[in-house]
Amino acid sequence: MIQLNNNTYTVGIDAGELVSFVVDGHEFIHQKGSPGWGSSDTEMFPIIGPVNEANFRIKTPKGEAVQDQHGLLRQMPYGLESQSETSAVFVKRYHAGTVVNNSKYPDKSTEPQLAWPYDFVFEKSFQLKDDMLEITFQISGEKGMPFMLGYHPAFKLHSSSPKIVAKGREISLDEVLAVGNRALQVPDCSSISLKDSRQMTIETEGFGNFMCWTEVDNMVCIEPISFYPYDVKQSNLHEGFLHLEGTATFKVSLKPGA
């Protein structure tokens, strides 16, 4: 476990996963073991969304790739590159065609192994600043590589009537629950505020959209995404790809409020 500290905030990171963000004794991050979800954050790469209806295949310029829901990145371990009192950098490196064991098999998937036909390096860095925690994602690899990126943090809820505020719209937890597994789409948006017993504002660069998901009333996932996967059939998921030119950088700033 790595702990980042400044005069105001304490951050806990376990093998690249944000497991705690405490401000004046208030925990903003969903805790493993609590009802809801078995993780506290993860990434969705190189695809976002399920592919079971497409036989776990997605089209790329190099042919079909075997992927499972939200891609193979989450099946790979992070390596720690560097750390300081207020920062930490983690990296995953992948060589084209390398098979990665699928933890969803056999209970939730028919595919025991996943693969991607491109090399890539995926860097996730945490920087604790005076008024925020900044999380930066840098993707490098073969020019033209298709990809999507989503960040999937889960926030602990403390009150009975939290609200999500985006583009002047208030979204209740009941609205998110009603959408179910598809996740509630918040398109063309770079900033969302979660108004609970304390407020958290999530500001982003590079993503362009959000989706919100939960199945319980004690946590909610507010997820920056480059593409909302339910806009297309699973067989057409490739329509949501970005294409790598040099190094792609995405940022998420978590700004606690009163």
C-alpha cells in the first residue's frame, strides 16, 4: 500500500488502484467489502462496454481481437515506476498478441484468454496537489492504434439523498439505479459534481463524456469515458474508437468541496 499525504488530504493506492481519499476524516472512495462493487477504481481499455453479444470479438484494422467487457488492461498488473510523498506513477506494458488470462472465465465468459494486436504502454500517475488529486493517463504505442478509454472510480455515499449535477441538470440516485447495467449516459460533459454529505467535483480532459452506474444505495461510479458503448450494437463497437497519434494524455481531477 502506498500513501500520499499533504496538509489536507490522505490518499491510499494499492497496486495502482485508488482505494482511499480522505479529507478531514471523510472517506470519498467506496471501500472493498462494502455492498456494490468489488473494486474501488479501474480502467476500461482498449474498449469500453460488453462484447458478449459479438462473440467477444471486436474489429480492428489488424483483424478481430478477443476482448471481454471493458478490455484486457484490467486483467494485467501495474508496476510501480516511481513515488514520492505526494505522487506515484504506475505502468502496464503490453506486447502485441500476448495472451492475457481472463478472470471472468468460466463463470461470466466463454473466453479463457484475451489478446490485442498492438503494442502499448499505459501509464497511470497520481499527483496530490493543494486542492485536488490529479490522475493522469498516458497511452503510447503504434501509430494509428484504435482504442477507447474509460476511468471507473467508485464513490462512497454517506447521505440518503445524494445528487449528481452535470451541465445544470440534477440526477438522483434513483435515476442511475433505474438504468441498470447499461449505465446512465452524460454526453458532451467534462465536469460533474457529486453532492453528498460533502461534495466532490470530477473534472476531466480528453474524455468528453461520462456514464454513471450503481446497483446499491451506498456507492456510485461516476466514469469519464471517451465513448458511450450502448450507442451502437456490440458488433459495431469499433465505431467508437479513437486512433493513437504519438502519446495520448487524459486527466481526471478529483476536487473535494465542503
